[in-house]
Amino acid sequence: MSKDLRIKSHVFDGAQRAPNRAMLRAVGLTDKGFEKPMIGVASTWSEVTPCNIHLHGLAEKAKSGVEAAGGFPMIFNTITVADGISMGTEGMRYSLPSREVIADSIETVVAAENLDAYVAIGGCDKNIPGCMIAIARTEVPAVFVYGGTIAPGYRNGQKLDIVSVFEGVGKHNNGDITDQELHGIECSACPGAGSCGGMYTANTMASAVEAMGMSLPGSSSNPAESKDKYDDVERAGEAVYKLLEKGIYPKDIMTKEAFENAITVVMALGGSTNAVLHLLAIAHSIGVKLSLDDFDRLQKKVPHLADLKPSGKYVMEDLYKVGGVPAVMKYLLENGYLHGDCLTVTGKTLAENLADAPNLAEEQKIIRPLEDPYRKDGPLVILRGNLAPSGAIAKVSGVKVKRHTGPARVFDTEQEATKAVMENKINEGDVLVIRHVGPKGAPGMPEMLSISAILVGKGLGEKVALLTDGRFSGGTHGLVVGHIAPEAQSGGPIAILKNGDQVIIDSETQELTVSLTDQEIEQRLSSWQAPKLHQKGVLGKYAHQVSCASKGAVTDHFDDK
């Protein structure tokens, strides 16, 4: 194979590099091996979550693909944490920071080991944006592979997933189900390997990455334990070698138009609010100017078509059976919603890839026709107002309430708010506010799935509004608004809310306001003091470095925090 492909590993040429080569011989390189490009396989395999427990097998298949193409493959690992397991606990504060740990560690290995290219494999929510941030930074050819979705669980003929369990807690607290029934739901909800099954954050971000052109067609919807997933990851090993041959880099693929394709697919599928945070962060890393205004612009243009959980009936495996994300993208492209000329990791354009994609199956009920959408516009709505001068995000799929006005019930921790809900101290019409849980304030911007699901389980999902400067899981649905910016820790107006203040949420006028004058807000802020930032370890470093959520909550936005 031509030595011209050894873009970075050429540093092992020359007599002075004998010690480097000696160490590489110990991991399997031979004289002929030094003529091959060194291609990494970044794996997030771990036994701490079902999302990632099968990824080592996928990494081995990627390695086989690299080897068959002519490269020298090298597997290395990074971390993962399980959002669903840490949800509602102090551990949830580590979830979003883990995205940065993943990105930093992959960047470190790729750069330090002078790898020529790599395949990155991710499963759980933060793996995907973490891998993509690293891909954006490292400036070598790369392909992302999604570990795939979990199969749905079943109990008494009812389809279940992890959100069924969270909502079951609310039903149990309400006296609607027994201890035995809750235990049965718990035991049936997660039947095997793979990421949470609805259009939650992992499936949302996998779909966005495929729409962006950074994974092979079908990667986002091929289930975790399917033959298609193993074929997908092996082909990724071959594809990254071809990218190296053709000199195609992430910056050639991850253009502004590619990000617009990603946002379009997220809106059409009814994806997670976390997509806003993560796509902003990935764009920052690749140097593409993306802002909340871009999400706002596309939200007004792209209809919501998918009947997928959490607000709908179906899961990703169901979509896979009727054509998957490629079929949805083909439908959107044919109707003028996607940029078909964007380059992808196949070396072809998006339009060329989709020409060979299947059409949506006849008689399928998951994706509605454009002339009869669930919403004529997208479900991720950007809100602004005197309570969120830098923006906030509401996911309104399945929510019938367009406007809610009510008294604030303010809590500085999720635990205190959850206790009040469980003790039936939150009433219909209230605006439940959880603050000081933003990127800096928590620190770590935890997700509020546990409390939002409890509200739904208690029948309050659209009767109580839930506002936070933290985040929501992709599994959250109901009358919820997150990512309120500036956050309380940074002196955003949410910091000075008091019990009884009248709060207005309007998804049609895109308003998030409190009935206070500018003078009253300034007067309250003048006597307010920020709590001391966390000072220790990972969370301390994160709190001192992280940017505003409206900028993606990144840790290398040095010009403007």
C-alpha cells in the first residue's frame, strides 16, 4: 500500500524513530505493517450500561473492516456513564461533563499516537456528541458508528421502555398501580443491549449524525443486536480507509448545510431537546457558525412527522422495520427539505446515497405524510423573554396546551422539588421551577426526567409547567421548558424568581416571561449573590470552564463564557 496514506504515522520513518517502532512491534506491527496507515477504533464499550455492553464486539468488527481494507487497526477505549441509571441522583451531574471527557480522551489518543484516521463507536447519550466533538477537533478522516437501539420490552401485551418505569413511579405514588405491577414493569422494560428505544437523545443524535453525513446510511436505525448493525460497523472500517485514500476530512462533510440537514431530521422525527445543545457544541468544534436562530428558523419550516415515543406510540426498532432513517431522509429530500449535494462518509453526496435507499414501507403508520403532519412546524421551540434573555427550549410534541400562566413554585434542587410533588404540594396551574442546575450551577446541567415523568404519571404532565436552567431527557414529554439562559448561577433572571411570581409560557408567541418590570428585575438582581462555584475535581473544572447552554455548554469557548 502506498506510503502516501501514512499522513501522521510517517513520524515512525527514520533511524531516530527506532524506539517508537520497537514499542509498536510489541502490539503487532511488522515491517510491512509500518507501510500501512494506523487507523484507530475508538470504543465506548463498558459494562455499566446496556447501551454500551455490546460495543466491544462491534469494535472487533470495525477492526476487521479496517484490516480488510489495508490499514493497521488499533482499538482504544474511553468512558461512558448511564444517564438512565444516574437519573434523579447526584450522579446525573456527571452526565454532560462526560461528553467533554469522552471528546478530550479521544482527541488525546488520536493526536498523541499520531493515528491517520479512526472509527468512533458510541451508544449512550453523551457518547455520540462526545465522539463527534473529537472528530471535529482531530482533523483526520473519521466515521461514526452508532451502537444501535434496544428492542422494546413487553408486559401484558404492552410495549415498554425505560420511560415506562419512570412514569410508573408517578402512577405508583398516585395509587394507580400496585407494588407488584411496578416491579413487573421494571423487570420487563429493558430486555437486552442497546440505547433507549424511543426518539430519545441517543436515537436523536444518531439520526442527526447520519443526516449530517458522518455515519453510513442506516447506522442510526439498525438495532443493536441485528445483523445489519454488525455489517454497518464492519463497513465503517472499510469506509474510513477510503476516506483516507480520497483525502476527505470531517471539515469537508460537516458544513453549515450538513448541520441544517441534521436539524431538519431532528425536527421531522420529534427529537430530543438535547440535540440543540449537542449540535451547537459540535458546530463550535468544527468551526461552523450555528446558533439558536438557526434552530428557530428551521423549526418554522420543518413539520413534525413521526409518531415516536415519548409523545407517540412507536420506537426506533419499529421505524427500522419500515425503512429506517434513510427512508425518512429520502422522503424529505424528494420534497425539498434537505441539501442533497452535501458530501458524506461514503465519498458520495447525500442525494447519491439516498438514491439507493428504500422508500418508506406502504401502509406504515409511523411517519405521516407532509400534507397531514402531527405539527405543521417542528416540535423544538426556542423561547425568549425577560425570564430567558439568551433563550430556552420547549419540546411541544404531543402537548395540547399552547399557553400557560401560573404562579412560580421555586426550588433550588431537584430533590426538594421531587419531594414536593410526591407529597402532593404542587397544584394544577403551578409553574414548578428548578434552578441552580445549569452547566455551572449544578454543576453539570443534569436532566430532569425523573420529576417530569413523575408529573406525567400523576396526571399533571400538562397541568403543571416545569421550568429549569437544567436539561431534560429525550424521554421527557409534557409542559416543560429547559436550557433557560443565562442560568441562575450566572445571574440570569431565573435566579431572582420568587414563589407566587406570575410566569407566562406561550409556545405560539415563543414567550417565556415573568410579570415583573425590568426595574423590578434589576432591583432584585442588585441584592443577589451568586453561590460559590464547585471547587473540586471534574465538576470543579467543568464549572469554571463551561460556557452558557445557548453556546452548547462547551469547555473551550474562551472568548465568551
